[in-house]
Amino acid sequence: MTTKIIHFMVNGRLEHAEFRADCSAADVKDLFRAAAEAGPNHILKMYNRDGSVVNISPRLKSNSKETYYRLEVVASNLHSVAMTPQLNNMEERLHLLESKVLEEVGKTPDIMCELQSHMESFKRKLESVEHLSWIGLFKDDGEQQLSKCSPKPQKPQLSVQEERQQVRRKFINMSSLQVTEEVREHLKTPIFDNWQWEEAEMLVLLQVMYVDLDFLTAFHIELQVLQNFLFEVYCHYNNIPFHNFQHCFCVTQMMYGLIWLTDLRSKLGRIDLFVMLTSALCHDLDHPGYNNVYQINAQTDLALRYNDISPLENHHCAVAFGILFKPECNILKNLTADQYKHIRAGMIKCILATDMARHNEILNKFKSIQSVFDFTNKEHKEVLMKIMVKVSDISNEARPMAVAEPWLDCLLQEFFNQSDTEKLKGLPVTPFMDRDKVSKPSSQTSFIRFVLLPLFSELTKLFPCLEQHLLEPVRRALEYYTDLEKASRGEVVSAKP
Ligand SMILES: Nc1nc2c(ncn2[C@@H]2O[C@@H]3COP(=O)(O)O[C@H]3[C@H]2O)c(=O)[nH]1
Ligand SMILES: [Zn+2]
């Protein structure tokens, strides 16, 4: 059996460790833990020279002094079994102390209440740290556990590139003709469940939307070019908790559903429907997972490039036209110059309208034309198109609870990640993203009351059928989260008939 010799830099020292290739994963970890002077509840990370993470396991590749790895203690493992008993123990001691003080003094001193509240808040934080896993801070070592109890050879980890190519192959091999009538009909409604579809399938469904709205014939789009375009769009969404390709799919699907439900095909030109659907598809391209406020406060490249004016939305739109600029992806290439100009101007307006900092401005404009709305008026149409993209963008709560609730978890994960980073960097902390200030119910009750209902009600005035498809589910969600909020405050929740 071969012996591995691993050279690594830890705490500024160049060290080496030696172990047999058949020793256990736990032994290897202990070896490096000792070298890093880390306890059992610390998480170690090993990096190779190009900065990528390498798994600390018996399969670690031998290296030389020149090609040493870098070993770092990145965090306390808050899931560690050692942590919970310690906390529980502390909590018990606190309770004991409290009852003693209560006996002697007759009341719980303020300092004690403060301590208890700190303890509660710390426990809550511990329970919600999984969000850090997506940035690679917490490394799942399930892989090693699996290889211990399973005789199957380990599946090599696919690189992002390989994974995308697999999605591409699957997408191209699946014909949109295979999508049944039933699914096609379902796709036209807000009850469509995105969680049941994998990425390649979502690409096929997006293709179906373009085909079924007759965009291919109307704008002379070759199927292969559409597929290249959709695939590039998929590649330009980041693997982040909320603003990812699944979100892009949901927003586009909601836009598609709204077009059918409101019979917009009979009210607007096909070119405007194309603008709306393509804007929905592109509206969050290359979202980094940190919002405009962060971009501006952290003075990121995007904020500098766009002078603090809707940096993200400007970027999403620029990325969209960057994709369209590639001839093999250019679904606009067979259009006349006027059509191209119309689509480009329309998409820019719709994508920039998704900046929530402009929410009131756009909603107020829509309200002011509501009573005299005219589908042949250019200005009215433009406002409606912006409203439709905005509604689709924030429409998760109009979906069935089983579809909507996981989206809220994803959103809060991204929010909390931002506020954690803001705290770490000493930047102003965005209050609605602060894990110490918001909860699922509190976040949703205000968002539904102050953002969703006013916006959806306004659109429902123009299209009464949306009462059933948008307003009713959102009202139900408000009731659900209001009850949860009351329950969390210890109030009695009245039973619903
Ligand atoms: N609290 C809450 N905010 C939402 C929800 N859906 C969308 N948003 C917010 O609305 C914003 C729309 O634009 P962004 O994508 O920048 O970020 C989104 C979130 O901040 C939701 O269901 N709940
Ligand atoms: Zn969005």
C-alpha cells in the first residue's frame, strides 16, 4: 500500500503529513486538524495552488514542497454534535441560576433576561447557518460517508463546464414535440410547479413557449439559434440561492401564463409579447446574489460602471444583448432594423423597470392611466409591459403554497448571506435582510401587504380574471403568514372554516 506525503502551508508554516492511502477519512482529518491546532468542531479547508478546494480525504494527491497545499480553518462547525450539548448545558445552567436568583430575590433580574435572549438568538443563528454552504464555507463531507458504506465507485465531481454540456446535450436531444398537450396547458397557469423539472427540461419548456406563441415563424427564428440562445441564457445565470436559472424560468413561465390568461395576444402586437417574454427570460442575467444597495455601498465594479444607477438591472440587460450579439445566438438577426430597434428599446425599458427602487414610480404611473387605459396608446402599452414583467418577477406567492414556500427559503438564504457579508465588511446592514430582524412570516406579511396586493390589485382592475389567479392565492398566503406571525408571538389563532 502506498504512503502519501502531503506538503501544506498552515498558519504560515510549511508542514507535511504522511499517511497510508487505505487509512480512514477520519484519521486523515484528525491529522490535519492537529496540524492546524483546530478542535473537533472546526471546519478545515484545503486549497491547491490555483485556489480551488481539494477534499481532505485519503484520496488526497501527494505533492511536493514546491506544490504545497494551503490549509485553513474556515469556521466552527456549527452542526457539530459537540456544539449542541455545550449549548444545552449552558442553557440548563442558566435556568438553574435563574431559579436560584428567583428564590432569593423574588424576580428575574434584567441581566438574566438579557442573557436568555442572547442565548435564544444564538441558537436561532446556529439553526440557520446552512445558507453558508452555497458559498462553499461549509463543506459537506457526506461524500466520504457515502463511500464508506457504499461499494459503488465514487462518481467523479463534474466541473461546471461538464455539467452545462450535459444539460445542453439533454436539452438538444429532447424534442419539444415530446411535451404533451397536458403539460403545454399547465404551462399556461400559475399553478405550474417548477420544482418538478430539471434544467434541461426547463430549457425545452422555454422553447415550447417561444414556439407556441408563434415567435419562430413571426420573427424567422431558426430553431437551432433559439436553442443556442436559451442555452447561453441558462449558462449566464449563477448558481446562487434565489436569482438563479430556476427563478428566470419561473418569471418567464408566469409571464407566459399571464399572456394566455389575459388573452394579451388579441390586445398587443406579437412583437410586444416577444419583448415581454424575452425580458422576463433575461431580467436577472448574471445576478451576483447581492442587491443594488450592496453594490453601491461596497462600491463594486458594477456600481462604478453604471454610476450607482440601477447597476444590476443595467448589467442584466447588457449581458442579454451581449448574448444576442453572438451570431449563433442571435434570435433577432432576421428582423428588420425597425423591429430590432423596437425590441431593444422595449427590453431595456422592461428590464430596467424591475429595479424595485422604481416600484412606486411605475405603479403610480399605471394607476394614473388605469381608468382611461387604451391598448392602442403607445405610452399606455409601455407602462403595461413594465407592470407585467414586474408582476411576473415577484409572483411566487401567487403560486401554490408548496411551490411558493421553498422560494421564500431561497430568498431569505440570499438575503441573510448579503446581510452577513455587510456585517463582516462593516457596511450598512439592509434591515429586511437581517437575520436578527426578519423571519419568514414577518417578511411575507409586509411584502404581501405593501407590495404584492397593491400591485396585483391594480393589474386585476384591467384584467378581472386575475382576481382568481393572482389575488386569491396571494390573499391566502397573507392569511397563512399572518397566522404564523401571531402564533410566533404566542397569540391565539382563530380556526378557519
Ligand atoms: N419578502 C419578499 N420579497 C420578495 C419576494 N419576491 C421578491 N421579493 C423582493 O422583490 C425584489 C424584486 O427585485 P429583486 O429580484 O432585486 O429582489 C426581489 C426581492 O427583494 C417575496 O416573496 N418576499
Ligand atoms: Zn427577478
